[in-house]
Amino acid sequence: MAEAADDTMLRRLAEENAALRLRLADAEDTLQALRSGEVDAILVGENIHVLEGADTAANRFRSDVLAQMEDAVIVLDTEGHVVYINAAGERQYGVPAAEALGRPQSALFTQEWDSDADERAARRALNHEGYWRGRCIYRTPAGRRLLVECSNSRLRDARGNLAGLLVVARDFSVQAAAESALAASRARLQFALESARIGEWDLDLETDASTRSLRHDMCFGYTRPVLRWGLATFKAHVHPADLVRVEQTLGEALDSRAEMHLECRVIWPDGSVHWIEVHATVFRQGGTARSMAGIVADVSERKVAEEALRDADRRKDVFLATLAHELRNPMAPISNSLAIMRRSEDPALHAQAMATIEKQLAHLVRLVDDLLDVSRISQGKMTLRVARIDVSSVLQSAIDSVQPRIEHKQQRLEVQWPETPIALDGDMTRLTQALNNVLDNAAKYTQVGGRIQLSARREFGEAVISVRDNGAGIHPTNLGQVFELFTQVGRTQDHSQGGMGIGLALVKRLVEMHGGTVHARSAGEGRGSTVVLRLPLPATPTDSQSMPLASAPAPVPLQQHEPAPCHATAAAALPDLPRQPLPAMTATSQLSPTARRLRVLVVDDNADSADSLAMLLQLMGHESTIARDGEAAVDLAASYLPDVILMDIGLPGVDGYEASRRIRAQAPQRDVLLVALTGWGQAADRERSRQAGLDQHLVKPIDPEHLESLLATL
């Protein structure tokens, strides 16, 4: 019995000893956990004892930080269950911590990948490096789709064993939408800038360094980005004529303004000149300009278009003024002739007046016809009456038409007829009109006594008609404009030559309607000019049996049309207009007993206008003589000693303004009344008359009664 009791006691002691060893081992583990800070509290029965050690305080601090983070933080164990989630995670996934803890990750979200390759790459990074960061899609149980930027990190315990997974995720769905909208806006802006050929730039004023788009550099002539660009580089490209203005504008913007706008010319590397437009904003800090940003555009095409519009507007104004002048010129002798017919019963004077009226009416009709022809061609309403014609017939018809003007200016016309007949298919009337305009233009711009050469020849399947003169010539820069509508290249600002600027434009259109071309050549101003018409010849040889040629004149020697001498610059050249009244004249308006008989000098290169006005003055009871140009007017003013000078402005050689100045200078003490009588009536013309010493400026046609009253005041 005693032995049995001893065995029982020994077994109990062994069991108690084993239990004690287990508790000691547990205590050791607990102490180790306490030392490492792995526990924050100890559960003793039903009581929880919170540990207040340094490690515990650090853990609590870390927990507080995690709770306040804006990013969602969750911790998963090795089985993928949620063991921690912060407040941001609760808000982001819409699941409270009480429901999430201990549940699988899918209770919060499921992860979606753009591709299987992306998922495999993320798993490789996590397995090999223990860390992966990127963007992906989270889908919540409620169906929300979150675009998140997340980082996944493997967690290990103190012994280095895998303990779980730390997931930190930030929802940037709103930011991504904003970035996408911003990118789309930038793309639209870039498209607009590229479409408008606008370059953007910004400049650091302290370092003079800039960033720019390629389009910016292209505005300065570069096809590749320039390595360095600053204010100094920009100024080096500015045209010297614009540099002072550009520097002034820049200085004002940097000193006092926030905005800057300028347009200037820049010189490209190839030497060409272009226009740019710059808009910029100046950014200041502490009142000091620190940087600038803006845009630049190449506006060369716009500048060219604007200049073309201004030029067209100027030419339109000149044309309207010229048209008024050209219409007034024939109206003056018509008005004078009608006044002569009213004041005189002399049949001879009536006949002469009627002839003048008919001649000037024909001139008016031609002016109107030219205008209508240009309009019809521009609208495509003109048709040609094409027939087989001989070029010599065209030459002869044009010569007959222009001969009076050539003879009036004592010019020498030399004609070189073709050696053999040249047949072409064309409108005889329109080709004659074109050649007549060329010849008339040559006579107009060639001085008195000058030479005009007309020739025709066959050349490489074309009929070539050439008109050459030794007149005023054309500046090389103006050669391309002579055939433009309403352009009067070579016409001085004093309107000395007249014309409406449609003659050569009409020539070009008529020749082109025949499939031909026309061009002008000149060695320069004062060195004459040549106009060449080229007309295509028929593709097949001329068949005189099937299409007879219009009759052509027999070839005549060179210089056939050489006018007889004519001197029309002095009173002696006008035997029909003596200085004393004609006895045969019966004037209906006589001088009053107290009126003084005046000596009147009429200065006008238009013969009909000058002759009819001189005759009208004689019918009014005054003495008159005529000068055909400015030089003759100055000479006659000194010898004839007129009381009144009626001065035309558009005179060949010395114009009316210069002639008036010389007359005033040679006898300043003489009380002579100088009156401008001209077809030019704009304000600028009147002001120039005043500056030249003219007392009055009258516009043709003058009212005879007004002229008589004016003379009566003397």
C-alpha cells in the first residue's frame, strides 16, 4: 500500500513539474513579446492590462498616424484575410472595420488589370523584390470603380518569416479625370496653335533662358529647334528698321505693363524678310519683372494681303480721281464750244465748235467703251468674232487710229512690216483695239519729237508684234505692274500724262483671250520701253482657198508715217487765234464801259481745250494766247506779260505747279492772277496749287459765266 501511495505522489509531482515547465515557457514567450513590443496588453482572467512601455507608445503612435492618413491602408495575413484597415480605407471601400476584419480581401475590393502581362509583372516584382507599385483598377462590392495608385509590400516578423501583406492605395479617379480633361484641352490648344501656325514660349528674364515650341522657332526661319534662345537672340533677328520700336515696346512692357503686343519684321537665316506678331504677359515678383510668356505667329501672308488691299484701295482712289479727270478733259472743250456757239453767230465758228464737240464726244465714247470692255472681260461676257486675218491689217488699222496723237507730238513712227503675210485666227476689231492701246500708250509716254518703232514677224509658230519707244521708260520694280488694272506706272504725282490705267490691262486680257501673251521690257526710267505681243498661229498652213485673208496693205518703206513739222507751243502757231478779237466775231456778251480788256495766257496741252477757251475769251472781249507746255508758259509769261494765266496742271515736261513757281519767281512784283484750271479737283490738288503760288483752283469744265465774273473783278 505504501509503495502504491509513493508512486501516485511521484506521478503527481511529475505532472505538476511538466505543467510548471509549460507555464515557464509561456512566460518566457510573453516576456520576449513584451521586450520586442509585439503586444500592447496582457489578458489576465477577464482583465486587460495595457502595457505602457516605450515600444507600446511607439506602436500607438504608428496606429494613430495610420488612422489619420488620407491613403487607404490595409494589412492582410498570409491567408489573405484583413487584419487591419484604417479610417481612410473604410471610407474608400465603403466597409467599416468591424465588418472587414477577419474577412477576405474581396470583402473590400477586387483588383482588375489592363492585361495578364501587367498582372504577371506585378507578381514577379512582389515575389522577387517584396515590393510593387503602380496603377490599377479596384472594384468595390458596391460596384464602384476606383482608379488607384497603390503600393504592395510583403510583411515579415522579427524572425524574417512572411507575416502578411501591406497595401497602401490612393484613389486618384478625380485627379485622373482632371488630367485627362487637361490633356484633351492641351491637345485642342496645340491643334489650334498648329493650325494657326502659332508658337508658344516662355522666358526667364533673370537667366535669359527660354523654352519654346518648334513652331516658335519656325517663325524665325528654322526647321529644327534652336539650342538656345533669349532676348538677345530675338533682337538679333529683328529687322534693323524695326529694332528701335521693338526695344521701346519691350522696355515699356518690362517697366510698367503686364501685357505686350507688337508686330515687326524679322530676317530669316536665308536673308528673307517676314512679319511676326507677338503677344506676351510679364510676370512680376516684388514689383520686378521675373519672366515672360507668350505666343508668336508668322503673319507674313496677312501682311501681304493687307498691303494688297491697301494698294487696291489706293489704286481705286487714284482711278476714281483719274476717271473724273479724264471725263472732265473732253467736257471742257465741249462746254467751251457750246458757249462759243451761244455767243457768236459766225457759221465758221459754229462749224469749228461742232467739230470739236464731235471729236471730244468720240473720245468720251472710247473711254466708256474701254471701261465696259474691262467689265465684260472680267465677268466673262465678252466673245470674240474669230476669222482668218492678216497681221499687217491689224498694224495698219492701229496706225490709222493713233496717227493724230503721234503727229500732234511731232513723233516719228517707224514701221517694219513682215516680209511675208502672217495669217492668224482672231478678232480683227479686238486685236486692233489692243495694238492701238499699246501704240497710244507709247505715244503718251514718249516726249515731243520722240521715236516709236512698230514691227511684226513670225517666230516659232507665233506672230510677234513689238512696239518700242525711247520715252519715259519703266523702273524695273514696276515692270510686273504695268498690265494691272487701274495702274499707271510712270505717271508722276503731278498727273502729267493722264489716262485711267486700263489701257494695258485691257491689252493683256484681249491678247490672252486669243491664247497669246504680252510682256514689257525697259532698261529703266528715261530709257524707253518695249511691249511685245505674242499670238499663236494656226496649227495648219494657211489655205487661202478655204479662208481668204482680209486685204492687207502693201509693204511700205520704213518711216512711212513720219509727220510733218508742227510747232504748237507759241501764239504764232495759231493763225486762227490772233491776239486781237476777230472782226467777223459777233459777241453776245460785251465788256462793260468800265471793264478792262485783259491779256490772258491759256496754258493747256489739250489742243481742243486750249483753242476753244482762247476763242471764248476773245468773244468775251479779252486778248488771249496759248502755251502748250510749262516751259512755253514760263517764256510767254515774261514776254507776253499777261494779266491772267489759266494754268492746266497735267502738262508734259514742266508741270503746272512748277511753271507757276517759276513765273512767280521771275517777276514777284507783278500783279498777275494765276488760276489753276484742271481736271484734278481733290483736296490734295488744291493744297498743292496754293503752295505753288496759284491764286485759285478751278476744276474743268469751268462755267463760262463764272469765268467772265472772275475776270470782271480785275
